[in-house]
Amino acid sequence: MAHLTSILISIFVCQIAKSQYVSVSTPVGAITGYVDVVKFDGVSKTVTKFIGIQYAEAPVGQLRFTKPVLKKALPSPYNATYPRHQCPQDSVAGFEMDLSTVAEDCLYLNVYIPGDRVHSNSRNFAVMIWIHGGGFVTGSQDMYDGSVLSAINNVIVVTLNYRLTVFGFLSTGDNELSGNYGLWDQHTAFRWVHENIAAFGGDPKRVTMFGESAGGFSVSYQALYPGNSGLVKRGIAQSGSTDNIRVGIDESKHIFQGFSKAVGCAFPEQSSTVRCLRSKPFKELLSGLQKNAFNMPVFDFRPRVDGDFLQEYPSNIFRNQTDLSAKVLKFFSTLDFISGICSHDGATILMQYVNEMKYYLNRSINDGMPRTFFTERIVPEIVDYLFKENVTVFAEAINHEYTDWSDPYDPAKIRSSAVDLVTDYAILVPAVKTLNSHIVFNTESNTFLYQFSEKPFFYQQYTWLPGAAHAVELPYVFGFPESMKILFGYESVPTKDIKLSKLTMRLWTNFAKSGNPNSPTELNNLSPISWPKYGENKMYLDLSTNITSPVKRNIAPSRISLWLEVLPEILKTIHKPASELPHVPVIVVG
Ligand SMILES: *[C@@H]1O[C@H](CO)[C@@H](O)[C@H](O)[C@H]1NC(C)=O
Ligand SMILES: *[C@@H]1O[C@H](CO)[C@@H](O)[C@H](O)[C@H]1NC(C)=O
Ligand SMILES: *[C@@H]1O[C@H](CO)[C@@H](O)[C@H](O)[C@H]1NC(C)=O
Ligand SMILES: *[C@@H]1O[C@H](CO)[C@@H](O)[C@H](O)[C@H]1NC(C)=O
Ligand SMILES: *[C@@H]1O[C@H](CO)[C@@H](O)[C@H](O)[C@H]1NC(C)=O
């Protein structure tokens, strides 16, 4: 009953008139932003915002499908008081986009500074760069207002846009169009921050990248790119990990050909096809992005091993077998790293199967899942996807692990197993694998694991879900900003959730300041206990409003053992070398 009687506190970001402009002189020119007021947990603070700073040349015309070009000079004074365009989007369920707000000229970032003036070179604020999620096909920085995070916790927050879907990741599978433009955009924004943030009072030596879902995957890929050495010092990967990449099965060429045909650009000569694709208006390319019957993208544009940004498969890198992987690991091991999951990430990622069950079986996921759908549809597909063949013994092992044998046909229990299975192979196992590598190679940096397990008061989709679906931690990380209100559906926020948000922000920003989530600002009454390093004891923090015993060890040990020990052993006895272990695909959204 406690939650019914708790006092509801309303949080809002005041939209005051932009009367107070602030100008800062930077290496790229004078930039004008404005002062705003934020209120959180009954406290009002000022924040200075610079909205819509261009960090790279517009990737249009001949620059479409090429690496971004860092913006060296802005028209001065540059008006950074209003949002620019979002990158062209492939709308997916739950993230429908108004296409009038998108344009290819979208490589902009926002900067949020604590206080009502720029403490140029006098205060050295730690800097946090946010990379948004959305499955590499949708999303933008403008949903993630960094005001509360910045003002309440004394850090500079930077958010950025990067190219998405076909514009971010089209590749010919060879050097002509090498792909990964979206990742290069992020890296270029890091360079911009490195060169300019001191003018805003930021410390270029204490830069933390953080992101969720596709943003978490991005953080993880950026952590394996030694070109970021000196640009970023730490990373927080929320529900998205290094090892989780579809690059093991490079279908770029196939996708390139299919897409070219769909937009009327298929020519015998590849170079003619590329020329045609560069000449089309961007909306025509967007209309070539088709969906299958279950609203899933037919053409899957994603990061790939291109021999340039990603020179090797993450699983090879983690085995440190070559000079190159040694070099990558050297950089990776200098980063302080947090990885984490939502306890039930899989409930959201399961969407395609939910749609299929409805379509083929006329059955709602709310009524549970038939055992045959799990064993004959989901498990074989995942095995096939991961191992590129139907290995019956793997399916048997998975069915065994993910069956509650006390009641193997109970539809609610089978549904719960399906959620765990998808959470594990898409998010949890890659996170654990990445952190296991990080602690092995790590000499000078810190490693942390968390599980966010709160079922938030605003979450309405599945009443049967006991914990956190994908992405529900976002409002807590950003202090329940106005900008997320509609998507997540909150009005006033209960006291216990304010407290969880405060704790989450403190852990994240402490980590950005010092590499340790427990200092310099004390956790005090926000948490009864500090967050131990992951280390050999595999410790992790369980984040929820129920803080009785937040520190735990060995997350889902039996399931993890299946993926990291049992299946690799079975694989050895079949015919493949262990080196061909799964390059786990990224399935969808967030
Ligand atoms: C900046 O742009 C906004 C939106 O176009 C406009 O309202 C404002 O007057 C401009 N400010 C300055 C200082 O030019
Ligand atoms: C990786 O292996 C190389 C030798 O191949 C070794 O010199 C290096 O220290 C190893 N790197 C790490 C981070 O263990
Ligand atoms: C689907 O199930 C509902 C009840 O759950 C029923 O009313 C409806 O007729 C069914 N539709 C079909 C096509 O069988
Ligand atoms: C996988 O192989 C088994 C046994 O060979 C077969 O019964 C099953 O239908 C196959 N499943 C798929 C999805 O191909
Ligand atoms: C809080 O956590 C404790 C220990 O894990 C558990 O026993 C208790 O049921 C939880 N309470 C709620 C309200 O979830």
C-alpha cells in the first residue's frame, strides 16, 4: 500500500522565456545559448543550454555514404537556441516519426552546462556524451534533455545525432561503400567535444560516453576503436554490448543489391548503382525501406566489420590472438567500463514473436505461450540465427535450460522462459562476456555490472511482467525530463522513483567524474551499500525502488554457464572450432 499513500511530486522543466542569452567563444567561433531553470525533487537549479550545434559538414550530395567531415568553423555568432533536424528515420513500432522534422543535414549536438554562465577554464566539469538508441534506424538526441542530469549533478551533458538506417550503414560489402558512417559520426562528435569542450568549462580528459540499446552497442563499438584513445576515458553501455553484433554474417552486399533494386537503382556496374543512390532525394530512399508482415525491416542496415572502424570480430579481439587485437585491447583496457541490462529486456525484443503468435495462432502474449511455439518456432530460429545451422543438440540444451520442469506446459512459465532466453542471448550474455574480457585484460581501469529491475509506475504494456522491460531505465537516468513525458507516459512521479532516479544519476555522474560510481559525492541515504567492482566475484548492483539488498553476485549463473561453457563445449565436439562461436545478432529497437 506504500505506493498508494506516497506523496506525489511533480517534476517539471520550466519553459521560461529565452531572455537570458549566454555566449561562449570556442575554437569554432562564438556560440550563443540560453539559460533555463530545472526543478527536481523540490530543488530549482539553472542550466545553460546550447541546442543544435553543427559538428560535421552536412552529409549530402557527394558526402552521402561517406565518412563525416569535422566542422572546423561555424558562422559567428552561431545561434544555438533551437533544435535542428533529426536524421532520416525508419519508423518502427512505438517510435513513429513525423517526417517533416527530418533532413539529411542532421549532424548536430546539444550541450548542457550546470549554472547560468559558462565557467570557461575555471571549473573543470566532467563530460558525459549520450548516444541515443533506436535500433540504428530511428531516434534522435532531442528526446534526451540533459538539463536535469547536468544541473543537479554538476556535469556537462552532450547529446548527439548520428546517421541512421540506410544513410548510416549502407555498404557494398567492399571498399566502395564501406558502411559504418553512423559510428564515424559519433567518433567525429567525440573529436568536436575534445577540441571545444574546454571553452564550455568541460574537462577534455574526463569524457564518458554512455548510451542505451543501439546507443549501448555504439558505446561498445567505440570502446573497440583505438582512434578514440585520448578522446574518451570511460563508457556506460546500457542494454547493448560489444560482442552483440551481426557482423559475423556480413550480408551487406546482399542487402545493398536488394535495396538498390527496391529504389530503382540496380545497374550491372556497382559504381553506376552507387551514383544513382547518391542522386536520389532522401525521401525516395526512405520509401525503399520495406517491412515484412510483422512490421520488421526487410533491409537490415547495421554496423559491420569494415576493416577500418571495426577491424576484427569482437570475439577474436577478446581472445587477443593478433597484434591488432592486442592494440585494440590495450585501448579497451584503459577505459573504465559499466555494462548493464534491464531484467526483462527480452520482453520488448520479443515483439516479432508476439506479432507472429497473434497472426498464426490468434493468441495474445497476455494469455501465455504454447510450448510448441517456444520449442518449434523460437528456439530453432535462434539456434539457426546464431550458429547458421540447425544444430538439434543445441536446441535440446536450450530447451532443457529454459524449461521449468515442475510445470513444463504452463503457458505463463513458458512465456517467462521466452523472455529470459531473448534477454540472455541478445543482451545479458554479451554483456557478461564483454565484462569478463574487460577484467582479464584490465590493469588500470574499473569494471562494473548492473541490473535495472524496477517495473516502473508508468509501464503499462504487460501486466504479467515482473520487472524492467527494455529502455524503461531512461527516465531515471535523465531525471524524468519533460522531453520523455509523452513517450513514457508519466505525469507526477512518486517519491520512491525520484529517489531511484537520484541514485541512478549519482552513480552515473560519480563514475563520469572519478571512474568510481561511489565517489566523490556520497551515496548517503540513497543506497544502503556501495557498488562493488564486478571483479572475480562477479558482483553487480540491482537497481530498483526495493533497496533491501541491492548488491548481488553471479547473475543468472546457470543460464550464463549454458552460453559460455556448455554450448562452446558441445560445439567443439561437433565439427567447428570454438572460434566460430556466435556473433550474436542485434534483433531490434530501443
Ligand atoms: C535564434 O533563432 C531563433 C529561432 O529561429 C530566433 O527566434 C532567435 O531570435 C535567434 N536568436 C538570435 C540571437 O539570433
Ligand atoms: C595480448 O597478447 C600480446 C601478445 O600476443 C601481449 O603482448 C599483450 O600483452 C596481450 N594484451 C593484453 C591486454 O593482455
Ligand atoms: C481470435 O480469438 C478471438 C478470441 O480470443 C475470437 O473472438 C476471434 O474470433 C478469433 N479470430 C479468429 C480469426 O479465429
Ligand atoms: C531441425 O532439425 C530437426 C532434426 O533434424 C528437425 O526435426 C527440425 O524440423 C529442424 N528444424 C528446423 C527449423 O529446420
Ligand atoms: C524487496 O526485496 C526483498 C529481498 O530481495 C524481497 O524479499 C521483497 O519481497 C521485496 N519487496 C518488494 C515489495 O518487492
